[in-house]
Amino acid sequence: MKKPCYLFLLPSLVLTPLCFSTISKADEFSYPTLKHSQSDFGGIGLLQMPSARMAQEGEFRFGFGYNDDYTHYNASLQLFPWLQTNIRYTQVNALLYSSDESFSGDTKYTDKSIDAKLRLLQESYWLPEVSVGFQDFGGTGLFDSEYLVASKSVSSFDFTLGLAWGYLGNSANLSGDKSASNDCNRNTGYKGNGGSFDVSRMFTGCVSLFGGVEYQTPYKPLRLKLEYDGNDYRSDFPVTRGGESMPVSTPWNIGAVYALTDWADIRISYERGNTLYAGLTMGTNLSNLRPIWIDTPAPTYQQTNNKDDLSDKEWHQLTKDLSEVAGYSDITVYQNNQVITVVGEQTKYRERNEGNLRAATLIANTGLQSQEYRFIEAKKYQPLTETLINAEDFQKVANHEYPNASIKDVVSVGNPRPLVGKQRVDARSRLKYGIAPSLQQSIGGSEDFYLYAIGISGNISYQAGDNWILSSSLYLNLDDNYDKFKYTVPPDGTDLKRVRTLSRQYYDQVARISNLQLTYFDKFSSNLYTQFYGGYLETMFAGAGSELLYRPLNSRWAIGIDANYVKQRDPDTVLGLYKDERHYDSETDRYYSIQDGTVTGHATLYWQPQLWDKFDNTLLKLSAGRYLTDDIGMTIDVSKQFSSGVIAGAFATKTNLSAEEYGEGSFTKGFYVSIPLDLMTIRPSQERATISWLPIQRDGGQMLSRKYSLYDMTDARSPWFTREIAH
């Protein structure tokens, strides 16, 4: 079976012959099936125009396209069968980021866009697929548009007909007064500081019909497209701001898509009768990713003579096997009459029953007389869950004494009970350390399109007793291009206390202590967890705080609250704090204030809903409270987990700051993808790598970056991050 090539996970997108699959012409008995392709803007569509089509759930596509006017970079993700999302950066080739050469140099004007398409009706024998879409909503208005579109397949043809408002409908071939303005009085220019959702102009302005057809040729790699364009390009930025000409010789666009492999397409088209467009699309399906492991072989069940006890050497060998074979770390083992208790952290298997099966087999193979095996999963030495396995019932499973015998038949999970019995082994490692690569990045900035900082993060912690942890993190910068930053304080006219916009000053340090804190963890009841902490809590802030989390076992909801008092760290010292609130910036010739001390904190509801099968495998987080620059508001964070364990999420924060007070972007928003490491390595693991993206970094709506999260720490009580792989 051919193994997929997960190219998007590599740091550089390099096409190699090893990844290419053989694509041949279909024979007379198997005409190739049409696989819908991406549009110029990203997301499934024709060329410039969208279609009603959706991809398979979890489908991820990254695209690049170029013509004389624009350079498009886009990433499209099918979050649900009925919802397609798209993020796009567009460079306007005829415009610079600003007219001030000392500020942005020759950096091209870059537009950030977010698109969404929702399916209203799924195609049936008689009825077409119908979708409604919103292009560039919450952006600057360069490409903003709404549309209603239908698509219907007939043999190897897929026909599309739609109705567009705004950018996609600017030819006004159906309705609209072009004599009033190029956009029929829609007012395409953005309001205030951009980034806001201007609902009032949706479904206004010029209205046009558009349509086209996509054709699957007998030659499987080749698809052809023909479309009728609804835009006349008279309101495009190269025309209105750059003084360029974008004439339309004909509204008919033609194009071709050639599949290099099942994960990469080349696109080429001739548009407006005078413009050549070329692009490349690559990707994979996040739902279908599965780990390929080289793992320690599972133990084979062996019936042995019963023993009342083991030698010290045998106890330590059992503990070693429980770690290497069953995936438990920081292990303590207890023996009480007929019960063997193992306390430890499951760090290896997302499918916990795999660890349970291996651990129970290891204990059974020692020959110890036991009636019950008891596994207490802990994190930071705090007990989370207790798994009970009856030894006699397990023997029946291990011997396959009945059809389809499974470890799930004999597993019972509940709240941990107090430890009893004699401690036989304590293999907990109180001192932990490690290093990991670190990448900080920024896309679409004024100084350069892509800014980066590559470094190494070193972490060390010491567990003092069952409750106290002393931890520290050191960041060492290896290479970056952040020296291209022209200023440390953005001259946007806002009077907020500077918190995150001062991050540029911290990048100047080659090495910095990003964390140094003392933390106390405890469990007040079976469902109530807490932590208290103090020290240098993150790169930019020091202080003290606490968190309390109520999380019932196997519950889809939890409630947490945190409160912190923090002061801003001085980037020019190793461990110093700012002494003065007011500062002067010579680059911008203006004064600014920093956060010399504030109380910040939030109450958070965590909820994994199950609503009409439309939001399966989702996590909703609602946080309300006070943010770092003293603003008050709410953050909504919604994430979707695919069957592979990959999580994609988005968040938005709205506080009592107006768009003018907040500055460019109007409010805080961002996206992130969390990838299980066992999808990228050959070893099973519960660890994850997270990639986040913020369109712009501002001061409003900013939370403290706490080192530990009780919700993450207690994940075993209702697995989300360590949910087992769906089969």
C-alpha cells in the first residue's frame, strides 16, 4: 500500500520524486472520478469564482498563485462536512506597504483575508448542492463579497451557477448603479482600523450572476475549467490606489488543473482575456493521518506459578518494563494483600487501553498472587483517574476464552481512592530537563512578509515533595531577521499601556530566561484541583497567582478561575522589572506607558458539546475577565479535533475597548493547529506541537501566558488532547 507524503509538515516545501504517485489514463471500464480543485483565492471553486462544493472533512490545502496584479498565499481547511474555511494573504504587486520608505522599504502591500463557506443543501439525484459564502469578512474590504451558489454534477461535468454581492459581483450584470461608484455604493473601503465585521454592508452593492463548469477529462490528471466572471475589476486596489489598469477584454475565463500527485495540483488559467495566472496547491487530509510506529513489542501473556512477593531486582525490573513497554513514567508501586497498585503518568499511548493491556500483562507474567490490578494515572504527582482490572477476568481476556475478547471488557475507570499497602518501588524522577527547538514567526508585517526567530528552549524542573515544583525555561536565539523591525512602539495613536507590542524589545536578547517560578499543586476533593505560583511567569511578566478548576470525571464540561498580580519585566536586564510606568521612545518621538502592576484573571467554561451531530469532536472555551492592559471582556475559543487527533482552532477576544482605542485590527483574534507528535515521529507519544497564527499583535485583549494549565494537566479525566485515535 502506498504511504502518504505529509509534505505540509516539513519546514520547507520541497518536491521530491519519491512522493509522486503514478497517474495514468483511465481505461474504457473506469472513467476517472472528478476531484474538485481549488480556486485562485483558495477553497474549492472554479477560477476567480467559487462553487458550492465541499471537500472531505479534514481536507487541508495550501496554495500559491501569481499574476501581474496579485500574489496569493492561502490555506484552506474543511472543518466540518458543511463548513469550509480559508485564510489568505495577498500581496498587491503594484503597491508598497506604505509610502514611507524608511518604515517599510520595498515591502509590498499585504492584505489578510478570512473566508467561510457553509453548505445549505447537499446534492441529491434531482437537486443541486447549495452553499452560501462570505469572502474576506472582517478584513480591509479588498476582496469582500457574499454569494449564494449551486453546483450540479452531470456525468464528468460539474456545473455551477451563483449570485454574488460585492467584489465577486462588481460587474453588476444583474443589478447595481455603476455610475454612483465602482462598487455600486457598497463602500468597499474598510472602516476604522480594519478587522471588524461590517454586517451592514453584507449583501449590498453590485449584484452579478456568475457560473461555469469543471470537466474531468479521460486523462485522469487533467481537469478543465470554464467560467463566467462576475467582477469587472474596476474597484481593485491596483486600479483605485495604484493607478494601474486591469481591463476586462472578456468575462470568460478558461483554465486547467493538472494533478502531479494525489496531494499536489498545478493550476494555470487565462483570465479577463489578457491575464495569465499560475498556481500550485498542496496538502493532505488531516482526518486520515495515522501514526506509523516502531514500538517496543507488546508482552505475551504467560501463565506462571503464583508468588506472594518479588525480589527487589524483580520489582525494579517490573517498574522498568512498566515504563518502557506500557508507557508509564514517574512510577510508584504498592502491594496490599491481593491488590497491586501502580501510580504514574501515561506519557506514551493516546489509546490508554493499550497501556492498560500491556501493564496488566506485565504484572500477570510476574506470577504475583493478585485479585485486582489498580492503575492510578497522575500528573505532577496529582492523582487524576483510577483504572481497575479484575485479575481473573483479565486472564480470560488474555487467553481469548470467548469471542472478541478485549481489554475494554474488564476495565473500570473511576475517581482515585487513597493509596493503601506497602510501597515496593519509588521510581519517580524528581529532576527533569530537556531541550526543544523553537520557532517564532510573523507573516504579513510591514518590514518583511515573513519574519522569523529560530532558537532552542531549555527546560528544567525539580519536584520537591508531592506538591511543590521549581521550574525554569531558558531561550537561546540561533538566527532571526527581527532586526528588520523599524520601531519598538507602533505609532497608531492609541493610549493603552504597552504589553505585547513591546515584544520587539525582548527579541533583541540572544539569551533570556523566559520562566522561573515556584508552583504548588494540590487536589481539594475528587473533582477540585488547584495551583499557586509565583516568580517570572513568562518572558514579559513576573508576579504571582493561582488557579482553581472543577472537573468532574468523564464530564463534557469543567469550570476554572484564575487570578494573578503581575508587573512587566525589563528586557534590558536578566531578572529586573520596569521601575517607571512612563517611557519615551526616540524612534517615534512619543511617550508610552507600560504595565507597572495589575490584577488580571478569568473565569473559564470548558465544554465539549454534542449538538445535532453538527459539532462533533469540538471544544468550546468561554473566558471572561480582566486582561493585561486593564481592559475587561470575553474570549471565545472554538477548536475541532479530527479523527487523527489533529486539532484546529480559532479564538476571538472582545473587550470594553473601542476599535479606535484598540488600534489596527479592532480586536484580538487568531488561529492555531495542534499536531500530535506521534504523527510526525516513529514513536508513540502524548506530546503535541502547536503552530499559532495572529493576523496582528496588539495590546488589547491579551492574557497572561501561564506555564501550567489545570485543564491541560487533568486531561485524563475526560480526554481531549490525549483522546484515542479513531479507527
